[in-house]
Amino acid sequence: MNLNDEVMWVEKYRPKTLDDIVDLNHIVESIQAFLKNPHSMPHLLLAGIPGTGKTTVALCIARELFGDKWKSFTLELNASDERGINTVRDRIKDFSRYSRTGFGDAPYSLIILDESDQMTGAAQTALRRIMETSSRTSRFILICNYSSKIIEPIQSRCAIFRFSKLDKTAMVEHLKKIAQNENLRLLDEAAERIVEYSEGDLRHAINALQTTAAYQTGVIDEQTVLQVFGEASPRQVQLMLNKALSGNFIEARKMMYDLIGQYGFSGSEIVRQMQRELLKVPHLTDNQKAELTNIIGEYDYRLTQGANSDIQLSALLAQFSKFGKQKGNVIEE
């Protein structure tokens, strides 16, 4: 068996160069400009939601700088595991202290700190000083989900790149390319459902595709994707919404229990899908969607506070029915 067959697709298809990065053109172009003159590259802070390519970009930078020997010149730490001041004082300080310019063409060593927003305040304060004193021999790439959790003195020492949700079209194309390489035929609606489910997180989307491929060989359709995700068909959720908005509370409630029984949903999952499908209902005005979203938000909060999900979901559908009757059955059956 080929060893690649046993590798997670997230790692198997992780880009090796900046040119292979999916949908981050503006960030890639800026970093490539820095790399034309590596000595001028500042410390970097890569911030944004999970699965958008922050760690991949950092590793690509290491490869661009050092080639095949990048591991010899790079210290990669996950700050959520090693986040205390001792790590900063010992491992990071020791690695950053010595120049590696005598070994090949490397202009400096590279220190990649993943999950750096999990570092303690004392560790960040110590890191700030090291970044200042070791700039001749080292560059830092800090990776985080929330830049607001990084102290201001560190932020001011870095060029900050903010990673937003990836473009859905680019994600669909990337998933189809992976499927093709794996001898799978990924249908358009299935790819779109995976992308919608992953909400801009490409790592999540690739993992979902690999999971789906384990259930279905050959052709991957939307029904297979929904089964793997444990998601209801959008049509089923829309029907439930339509029943409620047409004033038929009892029917809508019955459909809700059918969904819970068939898919084993939690209350928060039902609410999330209701919100997603509500925005697609063509017969509602923007103001009506805003009012109903406000109602959904109230019941979602109640569920997070530990309220009984059966009662709260029933009450939510009752509010929809009441809304529909007040507006003269905004959706006719």
C-alpha cells in the first residue's frame, strides 16, 4: 500500500509553496514581496479563524527561506501546550540567541509560535524583549485566532495579516481537485454542502470530504454528505419553517420531533439550521427575516443557559406561528 494512502488528506494536500495557497492572494503577494529581500522581513502576526491557512503560510515561508533544510533553521512550538514563561526563557531564548548565517544562505533562524494567543501575560512580556534583542539572528511568526489577546507591544513589532473566511468558490474548486486526485467524483451540490457546513474552514472541509469518501466510493452526492454530517435536508427544515409561518404550529412541532428522532440533533443544531434556512426563504422581506432572527437569537441564548430544549424549541416554533398569524400567514400552505 502506498504510504500516502494512510495520510490524512489535510496533511497530504497541505500546500508546500506560497503559490499553492488557496484564496489568499493579497496576503501571499505581500509576503512574497518581503521574501524578495529576506533581511527586510519583519516579525509576522497571522491572525484569523481556524482552517484558513495561517500555519500553512508560516511553513511555506520557512521552505521559501531555507529550502529542504528548513527544519534545521526553524523552531516550531504550539503555545497552547508550551505557553509559560519558562518556555520563552529557555527554548525560545536559546534558539534565537545564536546566528545561523554561517550555515548556508539562511539569513536568520525562524521561530513559529502557533496558538500564541494562549500564552500567559508574563510569557508575552518576556517574548516582547526577546523579539527586540534577537532581531539580527531570528524572525518570529506568531499565529493566533484572536489578535486582541496579543499584548500591544508585540503587535507593534509585527506586520499583521488578518485571515478571513475563504471564498466558497475557491473552496469548492479545491475540494473537487482533491476528489479528482483520489479518483472520486464530487457532485456540485455535495461540494457546496460541505463548504457551507465548514463555514470557511478549509481544514474542516477537507476532513469532511475524507470522512464522506470513507462511506461512499465513486460518486459523492449531497445525500451522502448529509448522512455523514448528521444534517437534515435543507428542504426538511424549510418545510418545518413554512408550516410554522403559515400558522400550523402542531404540524411544525411534529416535523421538529421527526428531525430530532431521525438525526439525533441537539437543540442548538436545530436552531442553527433554522437560522441558515430562514435567510433563504424568498417570501420574507428583509425586515421580517430580521425580526425572526431576533426571535431565534433569544431562544438560542436560552438553550446555552441550560433551558429544556424540547420546551424552548416548541416555544420558538410557537413564536414563528404567532408571527405568521400577525402578518396574515406570511407563507401560505
